Amino acid sequence: VEEFREEMQERVEQEAESEASAKTDEKIRDAVIAAAPFELPEDIIKEETTRRIDRLQAQMRMQGANEEEVEKRIAEASNSAGDEVERDYRTAFLMDAIAKAEKIFVTETEVEERISQMASAYGRSYEEMEQYVEQREMAGSIRAGMREEKVMEMLKKKVKISGAD
């Protein structure tokens, strides 16, 4: 019982730490976006918004949702999807610009290490996970995600975040 209690306490602490880190990341993204406003092509935002809505609709239908549920969820998602797409694009462009300015990059070795971690997490061999990544052309998005993580770590060291949130 004591061992279980300790394990649960550790999980709660890890979850709280993860949530706090996510909030910090969100504040940093908001500050970066606010500090560097720029226009995005409206047609790109509309295309990606449509793609996301279509993907959600297909996913819900594949999961067996009825038409009423699908229509309700699509209506809800349509209200916020455009803003989310715009925010995602702004973040991606700005993180890329910061990475270039700060000479932040991800090496092949780091990508291989991440694939190895993924393999371990899913109980697969490195070769199986590597093949999975290649088949789905995921290496670029893995690299981009890792680069953004490095940019966020650099920004966390450089900025002061205030507020009780």
C-alpha cells in the first residue's frame, strides 16, 4: 500500500510538473506571436482549416459516430479551427525563424535517439520503428518537433514569466 501511495504521489507530481511546463510553453508562444505580428495568406488558412475539419469528420465516421454527433462536433470545431490553424502557422513560422537566428538544429543522431525512445515506448525494435517512421514520412515532423523543443528550452532560459497562472 505504501509503495502504491508513493507511486501515485510521484505520478501526480509528474503530471503537475508537465502541466506547469505546458502552461509556460503556451505563455512563451503567446508572447512570441504578440511580439512579431505578420499577415498570413488567407487561402492557406482556409485550406488547412478545411483539411482539419474533413479529417475530424472522417475520423468520427470511422469511429462509428452518428450523423447528428458528427454535425454537432463539426459545427463546434468550425468555430475555432481557423483561429487554431492561424496560431499554429504563426507559431511554426516564428519558431523556425528563431531557430535559424539562434542556429538551433537537430542532428541525425538526435533523431535516431528519438526514434529509439519511440521504439522503446511502443515495445518495438529500432528497425521496426524506423520503418514505421519512413513509411509515414514522419522524420521531418519529428525533426521539426525536436527543433521546436530546443527553441522552447532556449526561450525558457532567456525569458521571465510572471503571473499566478
